[in-house]
Amino acid sequence: MIELRDDQLPELVAWLEKGFPASLNIYFLARNKMRKNSDWPRLTFAVDEFPNISACVCRASPDSKGLPTFSNGYYAVFIHADDAGKLKNLLDQPGIIDWTQRIGFHSIQRPDNFRVLEEKCLSLGVQVMCNSVADYYVPHARFAGFNIKDVHCEYVLPEGYRLGPLGVENAQQIAEEKHYGDPAVNLAFFQHLIRSGFASAAIFNEENRPIAYIVQRPEGVMGAGFVNPNYRGKGYFKVVLYELLKEMGRRGETLGYADVTTGNKPSETAMTSIGGVFYDGYEGCWCEFIPKISE
């Protein structure tokens, strides 16, 4: 196991860029840390070998003073590997992951990398799982990619409605509407995300309340998308998707992406209607590990 220094991140980013779409989450985390722009503090990256990388694990510290934990409220871990055997060896290294923590695993590629993770967790007496109470964890999801310069959407909002970014004052509403686990932890996460200037797009009704919104998360993905049930079926989701992508483009991004739970047809339709294309051959899992308590 090799813990990477900041000056070694360019080699990691170059390797991750070859692994799209499976590597998208960890790529943006590493790239933003390398650029020191929209980076999430106290991320660490470990690889099997350097510079000939085959497997990488990124950890978001669960105990950063003054910094909320990642959105699931636990120790967050991102994994990418193009060799399942090398990933297995990396996960077996002492200190690679703190297995005493409750862990949220993000975007684990099926079937090979997920199988390696599942076997490792079973060896510790725990079955990784997707929690139906916290809708952050899903067993199957796909990535849609967007060439930002090619996205398109025509729309007219009702009189009295407006477009704009989310404000810190909206974080409480988001934490209540997005069931990602511990509400207090998620409130702190969304407050920090918005306060730190991550891009967002929302439609506000005549009462100045967001009724549709989406944000760019630290791993570069467009997430936390939501439309109030009373306003669905009006095309508002594709509007905020489009507006977020345009804002990302103004900030210099050329590629946007979003994860979609497999079978979520309304989200799939909204994304393809503005120019999104789903990556073939990729399916990931977002799951959690709850350590076994010794008796």
C-alpha cells in the first residue's frame, strides 16, 4: 500500500481518466484536490503500486474537526480498480480502511469490484447492504454523461417563478427531502456544500421556496436531485439539470455526469432529453458496512 502525496496526484488522475465511467467519482475527487479547487478537505488516496497503478482507495475522514462528514454521515470510501486481484490484495493491507467504522461505500463497480468488496466484508463477518431507509444507498445504478457544450433545453417558467442557486437557508429543506441518513449530519453537509460554493440550480415558486433543485457534489456528480411531488410531470427536473450543467460549463467543466438508480425511468428520460447518454457496460452499487460488535 502506498499513501499518495499531493505531488503524486497527477499520475493518479491520468490513470483514473482512462477508467471512465467507473472511475468518475474518484477521478473528480482526486482532480479537484490536485487543482485545489472545489476539493473536499482531508481526503486521502492509497494505491497498490506507483506509478503503475491498478487499484486505488480514497477515504474521507470521519473525524475532521469543523468539517461535516460526507453526505451519508459515516466514514466514506471510494474504490476503483482495473484488476480485481490487485484490489483484493489492497483491501487486505493493514490500515487501508478502518473497518471499526460504519462505512459508506460509493460507486462500487459491478460485478468484479463489488464481489471483491463483498467477500472482504464477509470475511469480517458482515454483509454489506443497501439501506431502504436511507435512499443514498442503492444496489444498482448507472451513470449518464453529458457533453456540456451540446446540452439543450427550451422552457418557460410560470409567472412568479425564478431560477437561481440554492442558498444556505435552503439546506434544512434539502436535508428533510433527501433521506440520506442522519438528518443533523446531512444538514451540516448541505450547509457546508452550499457555503463552499459548489454549483447548484433550483426553481423557486412564487413563495420563494425551491420546488425543484439539484447540486454538484464533491465527487463531481450531479446529485440530490429533487422535485416536489406537487410539481412533478411539468419538466422541471430537466430544467434544473440543464441549468446546473450550464453553470458547470461557465466554471470551466466540459463533462457532466449523474448517477441514476437502475429503472428510474423519469430521471432517465429527463437526462436523455437534454442530451445525456448512458454509459454502456457500467453498473455500480452504493452500500454500507456496519461493523460487527464483539460480544
